[in-house]
Amino acid sequence: MPKDTDMLDDRGMKTKWTAADIPAQVGRRVLITGGNSGIGFEAALELARKGAEVILPARTQAKAEEAAARIGKQVPRAKVYPETLDLADLTSVRAFSKRVMERFPGQSLDLLINNAGVMALPTREVTVDGFERQFATNYLGPFALTGLLLPAMKVRAGSRVVTVSSGASKQGKIDFENLQSEREYKPMFQAYAQSKLADLLFAQELQRRLTAVGSPIISTAAHPGFAVTNLQGDHLGAGMKILTAVLKPFLAHDAAHGALPTLYAAVAAEAVAGGYYGPNGVGEMKGYPVAVPLAPGAMDEAVARRLWVESERLTGVQFGALSAVAMVGGLD
């Protein structure tokens, strides 16, 4: 990870926060989805470098083990636990959560980073559960995973759930009549943008519910800007490939820099409950992590509550006391 000369703003806060600023993570256990490649891998690597134990699931055991081995080459004493998880398959989500809680019983997690995702699939795909793949992978899977693993989070200051969204959330709209893109499917600025707006709504609603029950666990969110990763892979349509190629030299940064907002949301002392972080450059495309504005649609609490209820129905995952507060008026 590159190091840069420290700069301070008028409040004495760093304006160039880098991986060098991550506090020691010794004794902390982190679970990061999508940690086998891209910004997820860079985040996992830096947390392992600072001493965290990292649970690293991928869609296949081979991919998870290969990523763990790559981390091990750079951090010989790293404790990385490769695992298998397909966020687009709720059976896989449940089985993975059960294995984690059996291997690490009790309140054993300090940090859950919902990072994995898919982007702009050119044609509509349906998962084994009957959901549109982007909505399932980017939102419903992480929603279910968080609900299942929340009892395993350490209930103390410093514990965080981080949800990775996207700048595309600004173009998103939660269409309850078309959540699964059955009536209309546009890969990027409809299906993908909706899933990433759903992530932001979830992160905000989760924080409201944690606050309502007095939990010290906090929910934060981040977006990487325009990070050059395999998310912009062969699945992109011709138009998106051309746009990506044109913009990349001017507005993109590498995966290591793209991971900084996620890392900031996960461990920075300055990150706050309900905070949202992204790059500080033009259009939030590249740069160093700072607090950034939420997409307007992410601030609609009525939509967030409705989406939460619908998500529990679709996934069959309940959040226990966090859902009960809404029923007794705790969030009105």
C-alpha cells in the first residue's frame, strides 16, 4: 500500500488517511466477504498485516485458499481462515454462518465487512432462490449474513458492521414492484444501482435499530470510487467496457487505494455510527477516504423500514430484538 506525506485540515485531522494509519488489530477477528480479489483482498491483506485474524470466504474453497496463501506470502504470521460462501444462495449463507459460529463460538467477531458483489450483468439472471442475481448477491445475501452473524458480534465499542455500496447508488431507486427486475432489467443504472442503494438503506436502518436497543456495535458504509478491479470484468456490456476504458486513465485508482474507504469505515477512530465514506477526489471517483453524502434515496426512513420487512420475508432471516423495536414503535 502506498504511503503519502501526512496533511492536516483546519481541524487537525488527516486528509490523506492510508493503510499506515490502521491501528493495531491484534486480538481482533474480522470476516470479510469477497476477500479473495480486488478491494476485498487489499482490505483483508492490510488488516492481516496489522495483526487481525481474518475469516476469508470465497465462492470456492480453492479461491479462498489461494487468497489466504497470497496473504501468507506477504504476512508470514497471518491467521487467515479460508471458507466457502455463495451470497447468491441462501442455503450457502446459512451453512457458512453455522460453520463460523461453531468454529468460533460465542461472541467472537469484532468486524463484519460486507464487501462481495457483482456488477452490471448484461442479461438478467435468476439465483437458485428465484431472486435477480445482483439484488441477491449485493443485498439480500449480505442482509441475511448480517442477521445470522449479529449474535456472534462482540457487544462492545469497536465492533462494526461495514457495508460496501457504490457511487451508483445515487442513480438507484427502490422499486417494490420490480425488486427482482422482472418488469424491467437494465444492468447498471437500474438493477445494480438499486442493489447498492439497498445496501445504503440497510446500513442506515441497521444503525437506527442498533441505537434503539442501546448496542455499542455500529454500522458504517463505504464506497471505493472508481477502483480498477475484476468487478469490471468480461460480464460488462460493450458500452460499459468502452466507458471504463476511456475514464480509467483519468479518474480511476487501483484496488489498494480503492480499499481505503472500506478500511476507514472499518477501523478509523474518526468513523462514526451511520457514517458513509468514499474518495475525496472529483466525483468521489478516486482519492483518500472522507465522509461523503448519502444518496438522497438512502435517507428515506419509511422506505428503509419497508425494505427491511420485505428483506426479512424474502430471506427468512429475522434480526430478533432489532426487528422487535420497530414493532413496539421504537423507530417511529
